[in-house]
Amino acid sequence: MSFKEIYDVPKNHQLTINLPQTFPSKKKVMVTVEEMSLSKKEKMKLMKHAAVDPLYVQDMKEVNSDFDSINNEGL
């Protein structure tokens, strides 16, 4: 069984996780904590920065050139 929940990080940085009653009680669980993705405003700011980042621009040029021959084949 899988269970996923999003929590706000409290000031004391401690979380208490309440599992659903249907969750098996005689099993082991693995808890993974991941930082949530950024807000839409923060994502847009990073995307604007990436558009002028030299390494990102070079990577995109390479990917586009890799697919140029496929794009020109037609269906």
C-alpha cells in the first residue's frame, strides 16, 4: 500500500505522520522526505534565467540538431 501526503514544515522542523486506518499495522514502511517544488512564480523566474544560461542554451541546440533529420522526414 502506498500513502502520500503533503505537509507544511513547522517552525520546530518536526512532523507527525498519521497513517490511514486501512494501512497495515504489522508492516515496515520507508519514509522519504522531499522538498516540494517551487511556486509558479519561482518556477517562472528560474525558467527565464535558464533561457539565457549558456550551458542550457547549448544543450537545447544539441537536442534540436539531433532531431532535425527526424523533423524533416514527414509522416
